[in-house]
Amino acid sequence: MAIRLPRIVSAKKVPWGYFAVYVGENQKRFVIPVSFLNQPLFQDLLGLSEEEFGYSHHTGGLRFPCVEEIFLDITSSLN
């Protein structure tokens, strides 16, 4: 069972030590720990994001080209 990560829907501020990402077709916003950046599995997701969207994000946020359930499974395993 996947653990639901903290999610900010309308708030503009992200807590210290976290950052916001957008996942899936509907660009659902999740707030995840910065410590995930050091994890090889998460770095694979970053590589997919780079391949799909490049470095220029017109929306201003980091986007991941995977369905929400897969993202939750991956990030749950990093907790």
C-alpha cells in the first residue's frame, strides 16, 4: 500500500527542506523532501523528466511524466 505524501493544493509556500513537483496528465502537485534528490531511483525520475520536458518548464515547476500511482509507489519506497 502506498503512503500518501504531504500535498499542497492551493498554498504557495513549501516547507523548508521540501520542494513541489507536478505529476501526471492533470499535473497534481506534491510536496516531497529534498533528501529524495540523493536517491538513485528518484534520479531516474529526474532523467525521465529531462528527456520528456527538457530544462525549460513554462509552468515554473518540475514535472514528471508518469502516472500518479507509479510516482506514489516510487516515493513511498524512498521513505
